[in-house]
Amino acid sequence: MNPLELLNMNFYYYQPMRSNNSTLQVLVVFYLFFQLVNVNLVYAKSKQIIDIAYLTQEQIAPPQLSNAEPFIKNKGIIGAELGIDDDNTTGEFTGQQFNLKKFIVPLDGNITDTFNKAISHHFQYVIVNLPATQLTQLADLPATKDLLLLDVATMDDALRNEQCRNNVLHLLPSRAMRADALAQYMMKKRWDKWFLVVGSTQEDRLFAEAIRRAAKRFGMKIIADKTWEHTFDARRTEQSDVAVFTQIDDAYDVVVVADEQGQFGEYLDYRTWNPRPVIGTQGLMATAWHKTHEQWGAIQIQNRFKEKAGRWMEEQDYAAYLATRALGEATTRTKSNDIKQLKAYILSDAFALQGYKGNPLSFRTWDGQLRQPILLAAPKSLVAVAPIEGFLHPKTELDTLGYDQPETQCKWDK
Amino acid sequence: MLLKKKNVDNLQADSILRKLSGLLLTLALTGTVQAETVFVTLEKDNALAIVDPLAGKLLKTVAVGQRPRGIAISPDNKLLYVATSDENTIKIINAETLKEVGKLPSGEDPETFALNPKGDILYVSNEDDSLVTVIDIAKKKIIKQIKVGVEPEGITVSPDNNWLISASETTNMVHWIDTKTNTIIENTLVDPRPRAASFTADSQQLWVTSEMAGSLMILDTKTKQIIKTLKFEVQGVTADKIQPVGVVIDKAGNKGYVALGPANRVAIVNAKTFAVEKVLLVGQRVWNLAFSPDQKRLYTTNGTSNDISIIDLESQTVTQSLGVGNYPWGVTVKP
């Protein structure tokens, strides 16, 4: 009940009583009235409210190679819910309350409409689980200027560079961070010569670009760089095709695959001309979160998530969890719900988010990217955690992954 | 080749010397000090290791239940309490016969717990449920479940029995719980991922470790505020490997000891000046610590090197590493 309602209630009580003409009763009512208002004011003052919107759009299942892993519709949402639960458990002790309102735009719905009508004037913090183009559109709306968008879906390096927006924080690692993590591991293993296989989608090309950048950065050699074509030629089978495709004159140590949707990457392992490991978007993968991860208390959140969701925690869930926890942590530490204060704290050196990956997580002040360790995982075992030991950095080794301050094309202050 | 041979000789000579000195030490000690027994829970062996630390020997290993972690001994030294996490219970074990004599209802997934000074009440952290469970040991009944922050872990009772402390890892708080009413009186916000908490013998200070900040915080019991934060640094070890966990303070209030987790070190902290005096190399991923009854030695459990380290506190040196089994977790000592 809000203080105004209570106030009204007292007022209505008070009027009929007055006609009673008993001074004592009037006094009692007055006393009660002031007591209630008093208590209520204290209550209202001590409880800080933080309203967070979660915006996404309905999805249809994309074509996939294997039915082993069913399509998950609600990636992200349950992570945000778990984060809010945790925030509120803490909030009980700090007098803060976190509310999460979910907006799921239908397939044929208009995201900007929903945003303008229901979100931008009612919420200051918006968790956005949408592709890069929609995210940028929202970030550029006049009403968004003073809001904070928390991106839990994109990996685009452009959004962290020339396309960056200073009202957006990115929770998932960029493609460059993932590629660097893979490169560090390959360098450690002395897999210096790479055979790069690229799918035909735009995302695949972006991932391949990040791989090429990483190769240059770490002095690795791309021996072959080929595109995997999708044709409907009946003579092509994965057994014959992959062998022929990977049969080249130059020797290579490893096949690096760029196939974000998983349209052919799974075919590569065990079928290459020479026996070589597969790494990239299939085989050994670079990811923010994985079901095989148990260290640093991760087993606890894996269990808590599974109990709530009835499935494993996916990357977007982890990102949304971190988004709500980052807001929670900033609110607890600053004792404020003011967006300016929260944003300043989130981007300050003092900010340290516990993300179940050993190092405390924080945001890069030059592009709004969450700096974090990256898991290198095989389907059933965690192989390594990047930054790999030995890759050094003057400030934090986490910044050996992705675009470091001197390299950034982002003009964050603009 | 020659060099190698020489090294081997050196090593052999070394180990003979070490054995001899160990023997001499044992002989010298057995005359003056009573024998003591160290109990270590082995998380992945589902067992309890029984060690004679003066002889430097693993005496035996007994099965104790699924995933044993926290361990404590009753004030009269007759009963051991062992949290068998995957069985959702705390087992009561006769410290002489090592036979199970009972079970306590602990709530789900018990890991760490604390006994009150009298030894009649046991407090358990239930990490997944954000609860502290209060158990009457004699009645084997849950008295109360107290709602605390997310992922409570470190738990301890002040020696004067006024305060129960629960540290929640994700909420980043220390909860001050009145032991008479079992209600939270105050909360102190601390560095991220607080792990363990320990009072000084006079109950005036609470020492809390933060795994993520790599720090130790000293809190004043009266004001419940942090009076000092210490950040650990170890030469040649990156900051992210320094993850303080277990903390104990000697009865005299002279020194505190902090296990630094994957930094594989134990830090010695001056309890008066709060300066880090020395850092000792022990086994891998050192988590929990226990004093010998005379407080002349410290025993550490080293999770991933599968051993315990014995530290002589007078000379501040590690005198022995002793293999005990897979994933040693908790440790307690019987005089």
C-alpha cells in the first residue's frame, strides 16, 4: 500500500467520526492518524525501489543439425529473475526493493512502439535481449538518452567500437574477446597454423574477422581460409565432403570454425583429412558460461538456476543474471537508486561484481564492455579458462582479451 | 648427467636429514606434549582421515558418508560432527571408536557449521536456500531457520556466546545474529564474496576474509564496523590467485593466520598492528586451518594437492606435508 492510500483511508475514517461529537474519539482518531502517517513516512523513506524492465522479442526455432539439444525459448529471462531474487534477498537487509517487468514483443510486433509506450517513461534501467540492429535503434531514441540499457545478447565488436553508445553496457564477451581466448589457448598448445573454415552468414564472417585479428595479435598463421558453401548437391555427403574440403597441401595444426548458428560445424570433427582438433564455434568453444563450469562457487549458481528453470543456464541467462546483479551491487554499495550515481559507480574502479569465475568482474570505461574470464569448453568438460596463464597485462590480465583501451574506436563520452 | 646424480644425492641426504630431525623432534616432543589427533574430512573420498601429527603419520581412513566437508569437535572432545553434504545431514561420530552414533537434521546441503561454546547448539549454513539452521543437539531438532543473504557460507559463534555470525557470499554481508533470540540485529556490508569469519578470544573483534577482493577485514564487535582492511600480496603470485578463505586467531591475541586458497600460502598477520609478517608456502588450494591444542602448531587442508601441511608456529616454518587422501576439506583436532 502506498502512503497516499493510507492517508486517504484515515481521512475517510476521520470524517464520519467527527459527526459523533465525542472529543475523546476525535482525539484517538487524530492520534491514530498521525501514528500511521508517521510510521508510513518512515517506511516509505527507508524502502528504495529500483524498477528494471526486461525487453525481448519472441523467437522461432532456427534450423539446426542435431536434435540432441532442444531449442530454448526463454534464454535470458530466467537469469534475470534469479538475479532479481538475489538482489531482493540482499535488499531485505538494505531496505531496497527490486522489481522486474518483462516485455516480450510478439514476432510481428513493433519493438520501438513497445519501448516508447511502455518502457522509456517508466523505467530507467532496461535489460535488452535483442539483436545488434534493434539495440542500436533503441539506444538512439531521444527518450533513451538518460536511460541505461544493459545488453545481454550481442557479441558484435562494432557495438564496442565505432558503433558504441554510451548508454549501453554489454554483458556478454565480444567476438574479439572470444577469439583472443581461443588464440591464447592455441598459442599455449603451440597450434600455430590454423585452417579457418567460415560459414556463409554475416555473423560467421564477423566471427572469422575476430579470428583473423586474433591470429595477427598473437603471431599465429592462417594457412587456409575457406568458406563452407551450402548446396543441395546429392553427391556431397559430410563424410566425403569434409575430407576433400580439408585436404590441402600446407600442413595445419588445428581447424578453426566460424559457424555461429551451428549449420555445419559439427560435421568437421572426426571427418577432416588429417586428424586435427576443431576449435571455434564448435568443438572447443569460447563462452561466457557453460554447464561444465563448477569452480569458484559456480556449482552453487548452476544448482540454484537448474532448480528454478528446469534446464541448464545459458549464456544469455548468465548475462541477464549479471545485469541485474550489477544494478543490485551498485544500489547496495551507493545506497541510492539514482541513475547518475549508479552508472558512475558501475563504471568506477570500486565496482567489483562476483560472477563465479574467479576474478571480480568490472566494466571497461572505454566501451562499456564487461571484462570477464572466458571459458573454453568441450561439450562435456571445461578445458581451460582464459586469460591463459602467462598472458600479461600492465593493468589486469582480463584486458588481454578483446579491444584494449589503446585500440578502441569507441568515443564513449560522445 | 653428473649434475643430475649430484642432485639426487643431495635430495636423498636431504630427506634422510629431514627424517632424522623429524624423529628427533618427535622424540623431544613426546616427552613433554601429550599425543593429539587430527581429523580431516576428505570431500572426494567420502571419508575421514585420522592423523597423528606428532609422529607425522596418517593412522587410518574411515568411511563417513557422501561428500564430507565441515567438521567440528564437541567441547568435551568426545564427539565429532561431520557435515555430509550430499546426504543432507550432520553425522555425530564417537571420537574414540570413530563409529557413527547419531545424525542431526541439518537442512539441505550442509557445508559449514559452528558450535556454540557450550556445545549444545549447532548452527548450519544452507547455501542454496539462503538459510541458517539452528539445531538443538541433545533433542536432534531444528529450533529455527533464519533467513540470511544469498549463499551463506562462513559461520561462527563469539566465544562469549553473544553473537552468531553468518557471512553471505553473494549478498556480500556479515549478519550479526543475537544468539538469545536467533534474529538478525545488524548487517555489515563487506568486500565481495566473504568466505570465513572468526572472533578473537575476547570476542571484541571479528575477522572476515573476502575471496574476491583478496582481503581480510577486521570488524569491531561494538560498532559492527570495519576498522581495518588488509589486502594480501604475494610476490610472484597474481592478485586473482590470492583468494583468502580460512582464518584463525591465537588465544593470546598475538597472531592471526589466513589461508590464501589457490595462492598456496598461509599468511601470518600481527593481530596488534595488522601487518602481514610472513607468508608460508603450503600445499595447493589451502582452505581450512586448525590449531593444535597447545597452539604451537597449525594444520592446513590443501584441497588439490591432497595433503595437509603442519606449520610450527614458533619457528614459523612448514615442518611437514602429509598426504591424506582426495580433497582434504575440513580439519579439527582432539587433544
